[in-house]
Amino acid sequence: MSCLPTERARVPGIIAAIFLLSFAVLAHASRWEPRKESANQRSILTSNTDVVALPVSVTDAHGVFVAGLTKDDFRVFEDGRLQTVSFFEQVDTPVTVGLIVDHSGSMGPKLREVAAAVRAFAHLSNPEDEMFVVDFDDAVSVELLHGKPFTSDAQELSGAVTAVSAAGQTALYDALAEGFIHLRLGQRNKRALIVVSDGGDNISRFKFSQILAMARSSDAVIYAIGLLSESGQEENPEVLRRLCHETGGIAFFPPKGASIEAISNQIAGDLREQYLLGYVPPAKTGDGSFHKIEVKVSAPDRGTLRVRSRVGYSAAPASPAESGRRAQ
């Protein structure tokens, strides 16, 4: 199934700073903001207070998800201080997912396999997930999925991956910036970005420090599939590892010949097998400072447990309008 023509979302250097500022105003530090939702959409927010959102994965010594834990089994610390968990859920919560797919020249032979992995991911995802594709080479393209910003259709998603041929250089950071912005259009309380790339960044207007700031002020979990070459030329796997670690995701670097589809299946399972915790944070100054989060689980009858979540968040500065309201 083919997609409509690509919408080119180039990020000229002259507006990069404006783009970053717009994100800082819109994205509130790993928090949900109250929004109006249709009757069939579920929101964990019941007041005007922002809540820090924490998808948490808990596995045993063999890496198998541990189900059946209760809120009392979890303790959440912010900057070393114990917080009160005000929301707790262990269900298959729908997710807004952005697939960030490298289309630089070296990716040509791999795109068909990547498209198959995307189809497999969509088939294993929650039917209520909303997904989109960002293709990138030396420019960034947000694919229009039959005129819609999101879809859950596996064929539409794989078609979006193959809609653009592989050529040019690698604007990974620009693509991630666009992914963070597009996530804000989603209606799901959980968000994720999945990056598929075979190289580092060699042409973006954005810098890694800016992308790290976006990741810290977003509630998105980042996963990565790094398709590294034997030469390692222009590759930077540490960037992917850092972004995934910061947000509670996983970076995969499969050996040559390994199945990308199997990894996409694992990511789909990880997103569906999570606990969702929320807490009201202490009052913040809105100065963009970083706040460390630590999640601990105490369930002695379950053996050795491993906990994975984001390591913290940056509280975005309030907009002038919000500052005025708070001062009243």
C-alpha cells in the first residue's frame, strides 16, 4: 500500500534555535499536561497538577518480565527524596510511537528488511497505538500516512519506510528533534521513539547537547537498533546508548546477519509489558535543572529483580503566560 507524497520537514540552520525554543515551551519535563480527550480515550490526570510519568520495566534474573507487582512494591525517589506514587497501572497501555529510520546512502540494501521489521512491530503492538515514521538522510521527512499524522496499519508504516530511497548523509539529530515535536501531537499517555540507523550524525543543524535536553524534557522512552558496519566509519554507538539509558529504553547492536525483525518484536513486547507510575513532584523553579529519578522494587519472594526506567528529567521553563498566572 503506497503512501501519499512525502512532506519534507527540513530544519534550516537559520530557524534551528527557534525550533528548539518552541520545543522547550511545549514540552514540560517528562510530564503530562491536562488536555481534553474524547470519551473513549483514557487519561490518568484528574486535576490541573502535572504528574511525572514513569514507564517502568521489571525483569527477573533471566530477563523475563515480572508481572503481578503492586504499588506497594515500588518506591520512587526524586533527587534522593521518597515520593508518593499517586498513580499505578500494569496494563497494556496504548503508546504514541515514532519510528526514526535512517535513509542515508549506506542504508539502501537494508531498507527492505527494516520495512519488514516495522510491519512485525506494528502487528505485535497494541491495536490502539498511534504510530508515525520520520525518514532522514541529509534532510528530514515526516511521512504523511494517507493524509493522517498517525496510523496503526502495518502496511502503511512499512510503505512509509520505503517511500524514500536511500541517499545522502545522516542528519540523525535533526530527525530526533522532529520526532520529539511530532510526539506532542499524539493522544496517548505513553510515548516512545525507535531509531533505526547504521551511522552517526554528520550533517545535522542540531547538536547532541540539544537533543539530550529534548530527551530529558520529554516523557518519551527511546529505543535504538544500531546497524553498525565492520569499519565503524562515522558511527557513534555511544550516542544511541546514552539516549536510551537516559530515557529508560534499550540500545540494540545486532551482529551482521542477525534478524532486525526479532529485535523489533522484543521492543514491541517491552512497550506492552511495563508498569506505569505517576507522582506529583515537589514544586519546581522551572529553571530547566535536571532532577534525578530512582525506582526501587522490593518483592523478596520474586528473587533477583532488575528495574529499568528513565534516570531523570529536566523541568522546562514556564512560558511567560504561565508565569503570569502563577504570580497572580
